[in-house]
Amino acid sequence: MAIKVLSVASEAVPLIKTGGLADVAGALPAAVEPHGIEMTTLLPGYPTVIAKLNRAREVHKWDNLLGEPARLLSAKHGGQSFLVLDAPNFFTRDGSPYSEPNGKDWGDNWRRFAAFGRAAADLAGGAVKGRRFDLVHLHDWQAAIAVAYMRFAPFAGRALPSVLTIHNMAFQGYFSASVFPGLGLPRTAWSIEGVESYGGVGFLKAGIQLADLVTTVSPSYAAEIRIPEFGMGLEGVVANRGDRVLGILNGIDTREWDPSVDPALAANYTARALGKRSANKRAVEREFGLEGGDGPLFVAISRLTWQKGMDVLPEVLDHLVGNGGRLALLGSGDAAIEQALHAGAARHHDRVSIRIGYDEALSHLMQAGGDAILGPSRFEPCGLTQLYGLAYGCVPVVARTGGLADTVIDANVAALGQGVATGVQFGRVDYHSLASAIGRTIALYRDERAWRTLQRNGMACDFSWSRSGAAYADLYRKLSDEGR
Ligand code: ADP
Ligand code: GLC
């Protein structure tokens, strides 16, 4: 019999995306479906989500969901089943899902996502007639608090098994103790075994503590978060869960990311006809106003943050350009990083070009036209842009951390000798390491045969969802058997 899973996420393609979480939550239902899993995704009703819903039906109403009225809408989109929490006082706002138009976090995020978690827990408990689930899969802090409600203030129904996936330890949903009374949890939840964390309320901490199983999005990151540098204060809670914390690598949606049919490209191609990539390279150069040339075109598609090492990039621009490279960058984030990048672009105006903003179609074209994609992350739970790079023959140049370490084979002497390298990796995220990795990349690029092999090896990698979809389905099956 099919296992019915309620997946709870604050974003999922094709309805709302700010980062990789949306790619993963959006792809998961189709990834597990062949393995007998029926997944429904619960999302907050941001205006962009509600606007995209077609023929939504109201299936439940709350007069008082953490103090506000709310209703639950059910709709199909692209063959997927969605439930959407329409709670205008929480979600009908301009700005991003998490922050005001000026970039500042919404001051009531604790209440907005506590309401979201409360709704998920009600659904899990069977509050909505005709909606029965066997298991709940929570993503990140915005959903993690659901498990506290399931444990400490359950809806009258059956207690369901739960999985929490950590997509990023840096975002913990940590709030002051003063929010606790507003959560509507009993006093017993205020403890080390519950939501209390360093004297405040920790949404992600509660999830790690209480979920039956915790996954993160690569095996290396699952190991890294047991130490302070990556656990960011929660390493002890993670370590305490022992083998109940494990890593399952993200896949990529190969229907969205296939260079042989991608409609965003100037020319479609396969690994056998890599020459056709040059039409895409010209298109990227035109789009970014870069001069043409023989040298490698580096691209970066990224949030402009410390996590992504984007503060180091401006430092290496002179080196990159001095060695014959060019750079096209698409991203947005920290104002100081944007400024430093703009200053670098001004120094090398036809060799470095920066586009601030978010543009899905352009990101596809850049993967198809770029020679190499830069990923100097200080930590990276999984990372998707290097996987898209591999699939598109855009060679990843990445830091050796988390999912980047797990998915790219460095072009060292051994790997080159065996003909198995797929990219370039470097250790520390600083000027010297990045500059030397860029130097190595440019040297490889100049050796046409070696470069083609790197590209073809990458394109031959299978990072589709097939393996990880099966792994999640196995987990769900084990947990629902344990729960019987
Ligand atoms: P994270 O979720 O930490 O930002 P990932 O690599 O997992 O990093 O996922 C980022 C996703 O967002 C990828 O799909 C990437 O292509 C996309 N992305 C990031 N920045 C932009 C941008 N400025 N324009 C278009 N897509 C972007
Ligand atoms: C987070 C991580 C990223 C990961 C994504 C999807 O945003 O920063 O590494 O790929 O989630 O799991």
C-alpha cells in the first residue's frame, strides 16, 4: 500500500523559490512516487503562491491559529498535490518569505512559522477530514517546530512518525525566551528535551531533538555538523542523536536541467557535441556585455553571502583577469559584497560583469555557456549549482566541503591519470587557495583534450533523484513500520 507523506516546507518549486530548498522540496514528490510514496506538500500562502493556484478548494478552517484566522486550500499544480495555509495576517505581505522588502527579517517570523508548524501538526493528527497521512517530513526551521506541537500539544489523533531534513544549519529559527508563551505549548515543552535552547527558543533545535529521524543533504555535511564549526551551537544536540542523523545527497530535476532540450539556451547540446556550447557562451557574453575571447569564461550563480565565500571573489578578480579569464556573475545578497564586486567589475569593465538580481532562465544559459562555475563556499550542506554545472559541462571549481566534497572529483594527478576527474577542488576559502584553484583551472582549460574529458566525465555523472528518491522512500517505510 502507498505510504502517504505530508512534506512541510516554507518554499517549493514551481510555486515559490528563494534557494535550493525550493528545488528539493519541489522535486521530492516525483522522486519518491515510483517507490510507492504519495506525497502532499504543505506551503505557506504567500501572495505569489496563492496567485499561482488553480481551482483551489478550501478543506479546513481555523478561527484561531495562534491568534489569527486561517484556512487550508487544496490544489494540484503540475501533477503535484499541494496544501496551502492561507493566513493573510501572517503571509499576505510584500517582500520575501522571510524578510521585509528592505532585507530585514520579519519581526514576527517566530509566530508566522509557529502557526505554520501548528497547522502541520493538526494535519498530522487528523484534524482535516479525508486527509490521512502516515508520516510527516519537515524541512528546515520553518517547519521543524511542528514536531514540538506533535509531541507536546498533539491534536487528538494518531501520533505520526517524523523526519526532519536540515538544509542549512546556519538558519536555526532562534528566538528570545519571551516568545515562548505565544507559542501555545505547555510548560513541559520548555526544557532541554523540548524547545529550549541556550536560554531561548530554538525551532530547528526542537526538530533535531524530537524528530524520529534527522537527515541532512549530503553525507559529508552530516559528519561536519557534529563539530562546532559547522554545527553552529547545535553540534551537541546532533551528536546526541547518534545514528539517527544521516546524510542523503540531493538530486537534481533532470527534466528542468537537461541541456539537450532546455528552452532557455541559445543552442541545445549533448556530451557528444560540446562544440555547440559556444553559441551559449557568445549569448552569455552578449547578455553581460563582456568582450569575446579564447580564455575561459567563469560564471557564478549565488546568494552573495559569507557562506558562499562571495566576499573572497572580489579579491581574486585581478588574478582571474590577469590570467586570461573572464567572469559573469548573477546573484544578490549582502550590500557590502555587491559593492566590492561592482568595484571589481568597474576595474575590468569588459572582462568582469555583475548582474544583481534573480533570473532563473539566465542561470540556465550561464550553466550552458560558462566554461567553469565557481563555488568557494565556506560550508555547503549540499549545493545544487555545482550539480547543474556537472550536467551542463560547466566545470565546477569548488571548496572541499559538505556536498561540494561529495559530488566533485578533483583534477589531481591520480584522478587525471585514471580519467575520472570532474572539476577542481581547493581546501581553504581564502585568496591564495582560490587564486591557485583558478590558476589550475585555466591551465586545464588550455589543454583542450583534458578539458573535454573533464566536461564529459561531469556530464556522465548521475545526480538525478533516482538513488536519493529510493533512499528517502526506504526511510519512510522503515519509520512507518517502526510506528506500527
Ligand atoms: P542555496 O540554497 O544555499 O542558496 P543551492 O546551490 O542549494 O544554494 O541552491 C541555489 C539555487 O538557487 C540553485 O537552483 C541556483 O541556480 C539558484 N540561484 C541562486 N541565485 C540565483 C540567482 N541570482 N538567479 C537565479 N537562480 C539563482
Ligand atoms: C540549503 C543549502 C544548500 C542546499 C539546499 C538544498 O539552501 O545551503 O547547500 O543545496 O539547501 O538542500
